[in-house]
Amino acid sequence: MSTLPPILESSAMTNQPPALQTFQMPHIPVRTIAGIIAIIVLIVLAWTSCYTVQAESEGVVLRFGKFLKTVEPGLHFKLPFGVDQVTVLPTRRQLKLEFGFLTPGYTNVDQPTKDPQQERSMVTGDLNAALVEWVVQYRIDDPKQYLFDVRNPAQTLRDLSEAAMREVIGDRTVDEVITIGRQDIEISALARMQELAKRYMLGVRVDQVQLKNVNPPAEVQASFNEVNKAQQDRENAINIANGDYNEAVPRARGQADQAIRAAEGYRFKRVNEAEGDVASFNAMLAQYIKAPEITRTRLYLETMGDVLPVTGEKIIIDESMRNLLPILPLTGKPLEKK
Amino acid sequence: MNKRGCLILLSIVLAIVILRTLLGCFFAVHQTEQVIITQFGKPVGDPITDPGLHFKLPIIQDINRIDKRFLEWDGTPVAIPTRDKTYIHVDTFARWRINDAKTFFVRLRDERSAQSRLEDILGSETRNAVAKHDLIEIIRTDKNRKPLRDENLKNVPTGLGTIGVLPPIQYGRLKIEDEIKSKAAGKLAEFGIDLLDVRLKRVNYNPDVLDRIYQRMISERRQIAQRFRSEGEGEAARIAGQKERDLNEIQSTAYRQVQQIRGEADGKATEIYAQAYTQNPQAAEFYNFLKSMETYRKVLTKDATLVFSTDSDLFGLLKRANAKPQTLPPAH
């Protein structure tokens, strides 16, 4: 309804002679007007018939809807008025798809996920649940296929990537998925995605599959942490026991060595002393053999001479006195008779 | 002026109509599509699959553009019980193509009705296939795959719950997908549709089942945790035992060696002494004498009381001083 008044107005304008007259009033020559129009048309023509292809891209040219050629980066010309259509594809740019999570600030419209919650929850091969987030890096390597063989190729890539990832996760245990098998999963998923992309004629090359956060569901996270803790506890118990062992055993070894060395020392001492004693004895013996009696007497007297001065009491009695013992002042000390 | 204006206007309109009609004879077929020409709604001739500029009769013939590419079908997620009565949400997708445009056009006319037909056929085939198999058949793919085992769980015996074990399967996911595809493909061929592929995109537990699954996962993890703790304690006890053993071994070996060495030393010393003192009778005699003297020195201290008879060896000498010197009696 709102478009009607201007139409009525314009049709009224064409039928009104005064309006036409005022329109033709200016004294500009027709040739000039025609020239201006021609120039405008030329500019528009030039404008619509040239286009640039960015350095990272490739242009695909269609003439009347039929594929004509692909063009390299730079300034190019085409036929205007929709005869030639150009689609520019960023063939040299690494494109990225995100699954199960969102990174803000993306430029590729296919990059984010519509439903991260659904995308990341998976069932593992041992029928456990896991949350898997991943990234697929790809490049458009056949623009013709990408544009003409599949409708919505990026969405197709998303779908097949999800299917492939679940296939791979579905053949692995939850422990493989969360800890030990990450690399193996990336490799297998990549191979599977490449295979499917080829089969679907997407015209893209999947370069990389990277697993991001892979977690057990929040509800069971605590029990997974408990396993980690128990593992630490185990290491801890073993370390403490090893500590005790290392504290006691090397010391005992040292002490054992010490005792053995001391015994060896004792052996040296005993033997050396014995040999020393014997050497001195032998030397004296040699002299003794030369004059046994006098040596004996000398030694006897020497001993007495040394001993007597320090002896407590000395009583000398004549041999004829026989029964003297009862009158001795017995001091309770042992008697030495000589 | 007014009449001339009308004439110009009329001729412009006429020119536009003629031009339009002429242009209506030509149409471009895009690289991605095929065209079926209909005359009063009835298809004429073969579908045009060759992209580029084409010709048709104006006004009486219409063009119907039909996509030539692989098209998507994204199924709505459905809750289905598996054969082992687990409720799961299954989300499927398919790739398909219109390979017989004429049949397609006659039977379905446009893509929207095709999508709803796909939904019917693929949806029901998916339901059938899922309900026919156990859950594990839908989850797993490669029946020969052996899972990697965690180094830390190496010595956990297999069969301890489901830890580290992939339940065996008979068919696997790919077989089930193929089954859906082959069954649906036949039905879809009647519509001029070529089904390239059907895939199970998402298979997830129904929220009602999840609690049970979580409980199982938690109890499984607890089991592993307990095992780790027990392993730690066991290993610690083993190390403590080894410590006792090693200590005893070290200490007793040392004791034995010490005793051996000391015994050897004493024996050797005894041998040396014995050899020296028994080398001849005089040596023995001299040794006796020396030892006696040594003993005197030890025994006669300041606490001792000595009683000498003039008859004794020492004073015997005194008494006999005037007499001729005599030999000393041997000491005893």
C-alpha cells in the first residue's frame, strides 16, 4: 500500500504537460546529456566487469552458468550483466571447523558449532560416556568440486567429521579416549575423514584433526580425579618405603664394612704383636743359651730388686724357727709366702 | 505533443514485451543444476544436464530447475530403544542426489517433498536397524581392534568390570549403516533418487539412562582407585620386607666375616708363639722362667706381705755369702 502513492505520483507527472515542460526547460544540448549518460554507462560497465581475486584465493568463472575457467589472484575482467559469474574461494587459506566448543571472533561462517553440548557428548567403545572437543583443519583444494558437486560442502564436512569421530571414539575405551589414546584417535579420525571427504567429492583436503578438551562427564569427573589421586598415593607409598630402605640399607652396608675392616686390623695387630714378641723372645733366648744360669740369676734378682721396694710388709725369719706363724700380726691381708 | 508521448510510451512497452519474449527463449543452465522443460505442466524431452545457454519456446514452455549436486539430508534426532533395551538418541544424516530428474520431477516435483520422503524412509529404516541390534553393535566399528592398555593398569587382570575392555561385536556400525542404506536405496530409487551414504552422526544415551551409566562409571573408577592404593601398600610392604632381609643379610655376613678374621688372627698368633716357645727345650724353660718373673711383678704389690726364710733363695745367698758361691735353685 505504501508503494502506491509514488507510482501514482510519477504516472501523474508523465501526463502533466507542465511537468514535462519544466523538465525540458534547461538549455543543455541533447548531445551533452547523451555523452554524460554514455560515460556513466561506461563507468558502470567497467565497474561491473572487473574484479580482483585476493592473494589467498582463487576465482571460478561461469559463463551462462557453465564453468569457464579458474583464475589466479589479481585484477580480472568479465562480461557484465550476469553473463559471467565469479565465485571467489579462499583456496590457500587454512580453514577450521570447531566441534563441541566455540572460539569467539571467527571469520569462517562454518567454523562454529550450533549445538556444542550435543556435539561433544559421545559413547565410548566400553559403553562409557565422554565429552570430546576437537578441531578440523582443512583447505579447499578442488574449487570446481567444492562449488559444483556438493551443495553446502562445509556443512557436509561437519557432518562427516562428527560421524568419523564417533566411529573412532566408539572403538576405544574411555581410558584411551581420555588419556593414552589421544594421538591414535587424531590419526585414525584424520584418515577416516579424508576417506569420507574423497567419497563425498567435497573438493576439500582435511589436513589435521586435533583433539582439544577430552573429559569424562562432569558427574563422574570426581571419580576420575580420585583415580589420579590414588595413583599418586600409590607412588607416594612406594617412595616412602624406598626412602626407608635407602635410609637403612646403605648405612648397614657401611657398618658391616667397618666391622670387617676393624677385624682385619685386629688380625694385623695380633700377628704383628706375636711376631714382635717372638722376635724379642728369640733375641733374649739366644743370649740365655750362651749363659743360662747367670742370666736366670740376673733376671731373678732384677725382678726382686724391682718388686721388693714396693711390696707392703716384709718379714724375714730364720729357717730354724718353725712355728712362728701363730704370732704374726694378721691384718686380714692375704699372706704371701716365699 | 500529448499524442506523440502516448505513442512513444506504447512503443517502449511493446519493445519491452517483445524483448522479454525473445529473451524468454534463452535460459542459462547453471553448472550445479539440470533443467526439465515442461509444456503446460507436462515434461517434454530429456532433462538438460549440460550447463550453459539453452533455448526453449517462449510462453508455452516453462523451465524447472533441479539440483544436480549431492544434497544433504539431516535427520531429526529420535529416541529409539536398542535390542538390549537401552534408550538412545540417534541422529542420522544422508547424502543423496537426483539422478533421474524426470522421475523425480513427476513423482516428487520439488526438493521439499523429497526431504519429507527421505525423512519417512530413512527414519523408519534407522529405527528398524537400531532396534534389531544391541547398543554395542551401533557404537563399535572394527571387531578386531584391541584396545591400548594404560601402563598403570597393565597388571590389572582382564575381566575386572569393563575396564580397558571393548565388548565383542558381530556386525559393527558400518554394517548397520550399510544395512540402512541398502534398504532405503531401493525404495528411494523409485523417486529417481540415488542414495550415496547414510551415517549415524550422533548416538547418545537418553538422559534417563545416563544416571545409571554414570553410576557404573563411578563404581568402576573407584575400583581402579582402590586397586592403585592397595598396589601402593603392597609394594611398600614388599620393600619393607626387602629392607629387613637385606639388613639381616648384611649384618650376619659381616658378623661371620669378622669372627672368621678374628679367629684366624688369634690362631695365627698362637701358632707364632707356640713355634717360638717350643723350638727347643731351653726355649721352653726360658719361657717358663720369664713368665714366672712377669707373674711376680704382677702379684707382689704394696698390699702383699712377704715372709722370707733365711733359707729362701734370696737370703740363701746372704747366709752363704761366706761360703763358696752356689748355684741358684731353679725358680718356681
